[in-house]
Amino acid sequence: MKNTSSNIFLENIEKEIVHLYPNIVQSLQEGLGITDLDENFIFCNRAACRILGYSKNELLGMNLKDLIPSSQLESIRRENEIRKKGSSSRYDLVIHRKNGRLIHVFISAVPFKNRGGEIIGSFGLFRDITAQKKNRGNHQKKCRLLGSPNPERQRRHCIAGHDQQHRGMEYGRRADFQVQPKGSVG
């Protein structure tokens, strides 16, 4: 390959990215965790510590199973088998924070490989979705309470209510199942 100015530029960009990598990883709002094949944490970023409530020193070496309710251990085993076979997966999981509180997280996990391409663990990016789960549950409860004799009409109303709720509108009920903005008369 000729050493053209574009090649030199690309080499400089690559060096810059390698230099920035630690800052990028630590600046993520999502938790980043790497576990070995036995599911022990071997790396975590600041967001992982914040989401789980542990310090970095506490998390490193901790086994993922220590954070998972026993009812979800089989699910974790299946997900890890998928990664050991070289595939990625995305899934929701309930995790115990250090303070004992259960939170819902959404995880995107991929196999973690060494330079030789051998799978040596899992690389997971995760975020706390507890608030979204709670909001979805409240919304579904409101939809059930409407009890429309016309399920299609109720479904349309609930979808509209969900959309309006996320635009700062109050969830309201009228005889024709239309959602009214906060403060309007129906």
C-alpha cells in the first residue's frame, strides 16, 4: 500500500480513536460490562457502577449470578450459551442493585473474543428501563379500566393515549374515546 496523504490521515485518525477509546467508554450513559466465561465481571464502566449501585472494586470479580434473582438464572444460562456459540442477543433482565432494589435492564450482549478470535466471555451494554416498564404497566392498566365493548376502538384509544401521554398530554376519557389535552373541556 502506498503511503499517500489519505493513508497517513487514516493512520492518524486511528491513533486518535485509540487514544479516545477510554474516554468514550467511561462517558457512555449505558452500563458496559465484560464478563469471563464463568460470568465474573472483568471490566465495568462508570455507568455500570451507577446503574447497579456498586463501586468498580466491588463489581470486578463479582459473579453476574449474584445480581440475578434465582427465577432468572436459567434465562441467563441460555443467553450465555448463545454467546458461547458466537451469537449476539438482546433481552430484558431483572437485577438486584446493591441496595436490594430490583431494577429492569435492557441488555445487548455480544461474544467477547481475544486477539486470536477465541470467545473468552461476554461484552454487554445495558440500560435501566425500570421507569419505562412502570409507565407501560400504568398505561396498560388504564386501557383495561376503559373496558370498551369494542376492542378495536379501545386499542386505537390506548395507542392515541400513549402517544399523547408522551407529548405532555393528560390521559382522559370521553364517551367517544378521544383523548383530551390537559385542561380542555370534553
